[in-house]
Amino acid sequence: MARRQNSVLPGFGLTLGFSILYLSLLVLIPLSALFFRTASLSLADFLAAVLSPRALAAYKLTFGASLAAAAVNAVFGLILAWVLTRYRFPGRDLVDAFVDLPFALPTAVAGITLTTLLAKNGWLGRILEPLGIQAAYTPLGVAIALTFIGLPFVVRTVQPVLQDLEAEAEEAAASLGAGRLQTFYRVLFPALWPALVTGSALAFARALGEYGSVVFISGNMPLRTEIVPLLIVTKLEQYDYAGATAIATVMLVSSFSLLLAINALQAIGRRRLAGEGAAP
Amino acid sequence: MTIAALEDSQGNAPPSVRAALEDPPLVRAALIVLALGFAALFLLLPLVAVFVEAFSAGLGVYWKAISEPVALQAIKLTLIVASISVPANAVFGVAAAWAIARFEFPGKNLLVTLIDLPFAVSPVISGLIFVLLFGAQGVFGPWLIEHGVKIIFAAPGIVLATMFITFPFVARELIPLMQEQGSEEEEAAISLGASGWQMFRRVTLPNIRLGLLYGVVLLNARAMGEFGAVSVVSGHIRGLTNTIPLHVEILYNEYQSAAAFAAASLLALLALVTLVAKRALEWRIRRETRA
């Protein structure tokens, strides 16, 4: 049984018991239904569903577009975080508050809005069309929607690290004759990269499962612009439960592995910050 | 060594050091333009577009779109879903945070990881698992049909999927907050003879109220705006199992763009209110922890 460490506080059994019961009923048992259902498939059926050309095309698009979106967010997220923490300019607080918009705006709203903006006669589509760029109903559109969805992750993971970074290390580098660029490479970047990679990985993980913001802009053509979550929904609507479950299991295992990797990265980041704080 | 050692009598650092600490004006300007340009393109433009499109066919169409019976039904269902999933997950969040932040027990880290699990699951899969349990072909499907209980393609399924999606919000705000606050005040209350409930109402709740509210604001925004998970379990029955996001989808797919954006503008408004509330709470929490 659990140790209570001589605590005088009440309610341990009640709150822990309720938490575990609620967690089991709402999360663990439903999730395990997915694995039981998959386990009941024969290996041949599982592989046929998971490795069909349509599924492979969907993985390629989902992983490729998510990676592209994460990369764009790594660059612009870092710049945004830098500008918001280091510079003072009018409207800074407003921009800072608006960074969370993709978290707050329902995905379906983001989806129809981005599609309308990027369609041929939309505000942005009209500019892109003469340049020969078609964004709506192409993989490019998928990547744009995923960039929107992932935008806050990099900014919000890098920002606190930039804020906490001791000015002393930078000052020391500067007074020892390092140039600004050198200071960035040698002092700032080594402290920043765990947060930068963590933020990008979080954006990537979110993008893998994203559905609402993408279905409208992708055009949903099998083999070309069909993302994995949509393929799962399509299979489900055709009552192909086995196929939907098999592909969902592949995605779930990918997401969980990614989550574990992110946790390890965050541990590295914490150790790095703690190590710096302890240095004399 | 700090910069103070190099400062002259006016407290100014030598130009070479300052140059290495500050970005050159040109770099500064370029970075600000890049960052603001990116933010304008990806954040401001979509938000403006929602409202412009919503009113593109005039106020009359807008009003009709948000006051027709199907729209009102979607609003009603959305409010019902939120009014169940928000309190349920808030109570869970407080209970889990109390157990995790106030006591030591084996498996604590595992429990914390498991609580975050729903955030790693695609919304579509979050819907799928409930179809696998309660759908016609699901584990409990035959039993449910026999007893005339409808969960999938009905409101209970929508509530369940939303509860799953929003499960971690309050717990993950409260666990670090309560760990940081420590338990001294609560221990004092108990040793002075307060009952558990008195301690909770007089000490714990006032201490965590801002963090709790913060979690509830985020939880509510997600509960009202969830699309993927709800879409899988709802069956899209017009006037019966549509929430506002699903209503938006149907209108949009029927090429009723202005009406779709009118309904979407309600959700965009919710997003704006959420952002303002979030900011205000962050500000108050920072002020309170400093005091």
C-alpha cells in the first residue's frame, strides 16, 4: 500500500482512489479497447491495412507536412520568441497574447478560414495564383494549416528559457571579446537548443494527429492529399473498423514514442538549466 | 565577471561590450519585421477574415444564420457538453492534484504521465476508441442496442469524447502550482482542528482559485471548440447531434459560406474572450506570487 509519509493531511485515499478510477474509466479502458481490437486482427490483415498504398501515401503526407511545419515553426518561432523577450516595441504585449490564438481558436474555424484565404479568389490565393503557387487542396495547404496549429509550441517553450537565461554568461562572453554572432553561437544557442527541439517536437506531435484545420484545405484526394486522421475517419464511415483500428494503432504508437522522446528531451533541458544555475 | 567591472564612471559599458550584447539596429529591425510579418500573416489575417466573411452577406444574413433553430440547437448542445465536461474534469483535476502534490506514493510519476496521455492522442482516435466500445459493432454495442441506450451518434458519445480530449487541462495546471505552494498552511489548519472540508474551503481553494480558473478557461475553450473527436462520434444528425463546430462544417460543405462563417464567428469570439481571460489571469497570478 501507499506510504503517506506521516502526513497529517486528510483525503489521500479518497482523492487518489477517485483519480485512478476516473482515469481508468475515461482514458485507460477506452484506449486499451483500441489495442484489444488490433490484437484480434490476424497479422496478415493488420499488415494489409497498415501497408496499403493508400495508407503509405497518407503516412508520407502526414509525416512530411508535419515535419515541414515544425521546421518553419522552429525558425519563425525562435525569431518570435527572441523579438518578444528581448526587444521593446509598441504592441508587443498584444502580439505576445495573440501567439496563443491557435490554441484557443477551434480547429474547424481555422480550417475553413485558411481554406477561404488560400482559395483561388481568396485574399492570399489571389496573390499566389499569378506566381503559379496553388496552396488550397495541395500538400502545401496541409503544411500551412499545420504551421498555424503548431505556432505557439516553439514560442512558448523557448520564451521562458530566454527569459531565465542569466545575462552574466552573455556579458562575460562579450567582455572577453566575443562578437554578437559568436556570443549567440557559443553561449545562447547551447542553452536554447533543448527548448527549441522540444518545442518543435511538440508542434510535430500535434500536427501528426491534427484533423479539423486540415480536412477543409487538403481537398482529401486519396493517395494525394489524404492525411492519416482523415483516412481513419473514411475507413470508419465505410464500417471498415479493422482497417481504421490498425492504422490508428500505428499512429498512436508513433505519438507515444514521440511523447517519450520529448519527455527525455525536457529532462535534458532541465538538467542543463539547473547545471548552469549551480555553477559558481 | 559581470559587466559592472567594465563600466566607466557614468555606468556605461565600453562600446565594444555593448555592441556584443545588443543586436545591431539593422538586425533588430529585420527580426522585428520578420516576426511581426509572420504573426500578421498567420494570426491576425485569419482572425480578421473570420469576421469579414461572417458579415460579407450583411447583418441580416448574419443574424438569421445564428438564430435559426438548427444553429440554436447546436449552441444548446455545445453548452450542455461544456457544462458536463468542465465541472467533471475540474473536480478530477483538483482531486488528482491533491493526491499528487500533497502525498508520496509509489507510481506517482507514472500517474502524472498517464494523466497527460489524452494530449498525445489524435482527436480522431479519441473518437474512434468510444466507437469501438459503444458503437453498434463495439464491445458493449449489442448490450446497448438490446436495452435501447444510444451513446454513439448521440449526445452521450459527444460528451464522453469531449471529456476524454479535455481530461488533462485542470490537473496539469494545478499539480505544479500546488507542489510549489507547499502544504504548510493546510497542515496548520488541520493541527488547529479544522476538518478536511473546512481546510479545503478556507485554505486550499482560496490558494488555488486562480490556477483552477486558468485551467477551467482553457478546458472550456477546448470543450466548446472540439471538432475531430466529436465529429467521429456524432453521426452529424442535423438538429440533434451537432455542436457549433460541426454545424460550421455542414454549412461550409453546403457552400453556405456566410452562414458558416457567422457560426464560426461565435467560436472566434469565444477564442478572443479566452485569450483575454488567460492573459488577465496570468497577470494576476504573477502579481499574487510576487506579493
